[in-house]
Amino acid sequence: MPDIHPDFSDSELKLIGQTLFERYDRMVALQTGDAEIQLRPDSDVLDTCPVVHWEERGAHFVVFKLGDTRFKAQFFYNETTQYGTGKESFDNLGDCVVTLLQVQADHEQQMKGIRSGMTRLDIEGENYDGPLVI
């Protein structure tokens, strides 16, 4: 029988809301619900988990609550383009949300052709003389 996990608490929802306010400089509407996800790769059983969802800058974000202090997050643009954080789960909700936002921001920059760690030579090539100073 699938496990049923505890709902997000008011303080957890407030933490997510505050983190998003810091990121976007405005309140972001959060939606809560339940999702069925496969937590054990060796089983076909789906677990029902509480989820928080929001949309921002063309992306959909979801945070799953897997236990009292265990979370998983991903973002997607449509059903076929889903991205995780690179970490199976988090034991701290704040770390989970911040990591999710960082990974999505990095992905957004890569889609624009900007990669973190690039130098001037990577971007402009060796013949770049800098901006014209008047």
C-alpha cells in the first residue's frame, strides 16, 4: 500500500513564500495539492505526497514533501522538459527551494547562451578590445 506523507505546515509554506519573495521581489501565488510519484525505483508502487507548485518566468516549480523533514524538487517548462536539482532529496526545506531556484536560474542563463565560469575570452574571443571609451 502506498505511503501517505504529512502535509506542508503553515510555517513551511511561509518559508517557501518568503524565499520566493526574496528571489522575485514580490509575492508569488503558491498552490498546494497531492501528487503520485515513484519514490522507489525498484517498485511500481506510487506514493502520494503533498506538493507545492508555483509558476514563474515561464517555468513551473514543484516541491514534494516526502516525510517530516524530507523534500524533493524539480522544475519544468512542459511535460517533456523536466529538470531536477541533481540531489535525490533534501532534509532542509530552505536548502531545497534555494537550490531549485539556483538550478533553474543557471538553466535559464544557459538557454540564453551564458554559462557560469565563462571568461571574456570565452564570450568575445581573443580579438575583443573592450568597450569604446569616450
